[in-house]
Amino acid sequence: MKRAAVLVPLLALVAGVALAGCTSSPDPAPASAGSTSEAITVVASTTVYGDLAATVGGDAVEVTSIIDDPNKDPHEYEASAQNQLALSKAQVIVKNGGGYDDFVDTMLDAAGNDTATVLDAVEISGKTAEAGEELNEHVWYDFPSVQKVIEELATTFAQIDPDQADTFRKNADELTAELDALVQREEELQGQYAGTPVAITEPVPLYLLEAIGLDNQTPEAFAEAIEEGTDVPASVLLGTLELFSGAQVQLLAYNEQTAGPQTEQVLDAAEQNGVAVVPVTETLPDGDTYVSWMSGNLDALADALAS
């Protein structure tokens, strides 16, 4: 079970109550794209999907992103009256799914909103777990999956506001083309670096690394323990640290938002042994769009691989 799926009952329209994780975050403020009374009301679980919705919808939508603080662990969420109210009025809700942001379902049930269109990115992606394995639910690091979400957003918005259908289609096509360019960049890097051994602290960026053809050498038990929020067995931690002292990997993709003592040990081992570190996050850094964020991730990987 993922940490994000560890939930407690929501107290609707009252002070925040921690739902999951180990730290708390402040009540997020709505991120709006359009402010007219006729705007389509959209609630997204994170800024990733909020940015996609705002880009496709333009001035015709008003978007609230529930988790909008890039400095906090997104596995932690505190319910607020503000977000509960936004969900109760939302016409479209965009979530990641796959157990990542189950708090949306809990809040939606409490809000009593049974008319909103709910877009589940994992379901839209069509990805399923292989036999005997858990699904990597971090589909926003997979560009083809994100393109499918963009298409669903354009279709859903057009159904609600047919007069703006051409605008939604134009915005979606332009955004899809930008992602096509990112896919091409992945292919170029794959041609240069396929098979290069790398390490991770969590499976968050795995779709991106796999698209480039990089070979993840991290013991599966390490990444699973970190993602689950449990202690890494000593033998597993030792095996992970040896990846760096033995120069078995060329880079470490390090999730900055879920750092802890054991991931910091891994980070220190990478730095002490001259292994390039590529920081990754689960939500948009301040000032970034989805496309600029992912472009920056590709730039960072390219620099690390060339070093």
C-alpha cells in the first residue's frame, strides 16, 4: 500500500486533519486560469494536473490545485474547508489515481458532489501492473500518458462548453506538440545513453528514465521501502550504498520531496563518490509549467549522463 492511500475520515468544512504521511502542509490557495462566473470549475489533485487543465482550458476554466506547495512531501495532505468547498462545486476533477491521491475520493464523498466528471490519469493511461508487481502510478512522468490526459481534458471541456470547443482543441494540440518534442528528446538521449546504469531513491521518475533506456540498478526493496515510508533493511541499504562506492551507476535520481535519513545516506554516498545527482520532484517547482519542468528534467539528465 502506498503512503498516499493511508487515509483517515475527512471532517468536512472544518479545520485541516492530516490524511497521510509524516509532515503537514499549509492550506493551498486556488490557482486560477480565468475568473468569469461562466468559467468551468476544475479541481486538480496536484499542480501537475492543474497546469495541464489550465493550459487546455485557458480563460474558459477556473482551476484549483489541492496540493500546490513544491516544498512539501505530497504524500501528506491536510484537508481544508477551502478545498472541500471547491470540490463540492467542481464540474471537472482531475486526479492521478492508482492509490496516489485517494484523498480526492474521500473528500469528494464528503462533499456530496456526484455530478462532476472525474478524470483518473492512471485509468486514462491504460497502464496496469505486470504479474506479481505493483503498478508505478507516477504516470505524469510518462509523456504518452500525459498526452492522453490532455485529450480527455479537451473532450470534457468541449462537452461542458461547446462554444469554446475550437479553443480547447487548439490549446490541446499545441500542448501535445510540445510533448511530442519532449518525446523526441527522449529518443535522442536513448540513442546516446541506452543501457547506462543508474540509481533512484523512489520510482517517481522511472517512466522518464526507462524512456531514455537507462538501466535502474537500485535494489527493488530499497525503493519500495522508501515509497512505503518504512525502514530499509540493513542489508538492502548496504547493497544500495555499494552501487556508488563501486562506481556501478552513473547517476542518482533523487526525490527531493521525500527525503529522510536513509535517502540522505544514499545522497551522501553518491556525492562522495563523484556520482552525478539529478534532483526530481513530484509537483511543479515554483514558476514552472509542466512542459518547462519536464524539459528541465531532461536537461539535467543529459548533463549528468554526459559528465
